[in-house]
Amino acid sequence: MATHEGSGMFIRVEVGEPLASDAESAKRLAGICPVDIFAAAPEGVGIVDENLDECILCGLCLAVGPAGAVRIIKLYDNNAPLEA
Ligand code: SF4
């Protein structure tokens, strides 16, 4: 949970800086994801690896921070990024 990116079987989540190390953004992400893929860790955004494949592709996390700060990569779809 300490890193700002993680891969499951179906998706990869990437959170870029400076958002990744921002405590407020971490709290927003932790609150917005319906399947708890994000966690507010002391160093910023944590990724809960065991929940990654529960992603429902809702796109809510993409709206936290500037465009491209959070990326959901669909590993099952030739690494296509989820569009907002
Ligand atoms: S797309 Fe939805 S379910 Fe997937 S990580 Fe983002 S907020 Fe969570």
C-alpha cells in the first residue's frame, strides 16, 4: 500500500506527482473510489493491491487532480487508458 502505482490482473493504476504525495488528494481518492483501491497513507496516495481487480471503471478517480494525474490502464485491452 506504500506505492503510488500498482498492477492487478486486469488493470494498472498510476498516480503521478505531485498529486501522489499530496495528503489531501489521497483522502479524496480514498473517499471517492467505490471499491477502495486508494488509501490515504502517510506518504500520500496508497494503492490497495488486493482490491485492484475490483475496479468497476467508473472513472471517478480520474477527476481528482489535473487531467492525467490518475491513470487507469486496462491491461486486458492492449493497455488502453480509461478515458474520463
Ligand atoms: S475507475 Fe472507479 S473503481 Fe476504478 S479505481 Fe477509479 S474510482 Fe476506483
